[in-house]
Amino acid sequence: MSILAARPTVRPCARHRPKIDRSATLRLALAIMHTPETRFAAAAYTRTAITLHWLVAALIAGAFSVAWSLPEHLHTPADFRLLSIHKWIGITVFGAATLRLLWRLGHPAPPLPSSTPLWQQRAARGSHALLYALIFLIPLSGYLMSSAAGSQVVYLGVLPLPLPLAKDKALAQELFGVHQALTTTLLVLLSVHVLAALKHHFVDRDSVLRRILGRE
């Protein structure tokens, strides 16, 4: 029992009590929850998420471009310079992807449209998880391959990175094969990813692609 209930003589009379319209309060709360701004925040990517997404995408495209420009056997200083640039991009991808993952943990991606079949939703979640895994594993395998080959990575030409593995030519060859297999898998998965986004835009005509472009 409250103090006020135990002392009725100090309880204010009914005509002085403020009247609260509970139904009006509920309607106001529901209106705030369903304002366009709130719906937009719940259904859209943050500006940071969009920026990190396209930064990682551009870096991956750059890494592929440099890798495809490398000759099979390196001979000239220009060849080794290209290889160093490829490694720098890989390290940057790893860092940017880490930031993106940390951001996403606190800012979940908006759900797919309710019209998307359940199997497609599950496939999308699985493919995104695999994309993240590959984006981390590919730079890591390349870094370990360089270490096993006895080639230290000097990030941007100024920051020497440690050599976690002792020089081992056979291991370096194995890691090279792993690196290539992972890269091929990523290329296939990215192609499927792009095709799925285009399907959402041109066939399903939903907002999936517009959201990651920051237009929804």
C-alpha cells in the first residue's frame, strides 16, 4: 500500500486530478512508431554501411584487376611493384571488411521484402556469410603464402608486417593453391550476388538494390 493510499486526508480530490486520455496516448505512440522517418530507418542501410560496402567492393575489383595484370613469372621491378600493390589492397580489404562486420553487428541489415520466398531468404543469408568468410580468408591466405615464401609484406611500402610462418617453399605452393581456389570461389559467388541484385531490381522490382545504392 502506498503512502498516499494510507493517508486519504492528503489525497487530492477527484476534480483536481489531471485526466489522462490513455487511448489518445496510445494513438500518439503508434503514430510516432509509424512515421515515414522511423520506417525509413528500419528498412534502410546506414550511410556508413553503404560506404563500407562499396569501398570493399571497389577494393576487391582493384585486387582482381591487379592480379590479372600480373605475368605468370615475375621478372621486372614493375612486376614486383604490381605484386606489392596487390598485397596492399588485400590487407586493406581485410581491414575494411573488419570495420564493416563490426558495424553490421550493431546495425543489422534490413530484411528482404516479405514477398521474397523463404528459400531465397535462406540462400541470401548463407551466401552473405560465405562472402564474409572469403573476404577474410583470401587476404589471410595470401599473407601466409608470402610469409611461407620468405617475402615480407611491407604495407604501403612503410609498415613491415611480421612473418608468422618460417620459410617453406612447399607450404608456400600449397597456400598458393588455396589462395587461387578461394579467389575463384569468390568470383563465382560475386557473380551470383550481382545477378541476384539485378533480378531484384528488374524482375521483382523491389527495393533491394536501391537500398544499397542509398536511394531508398
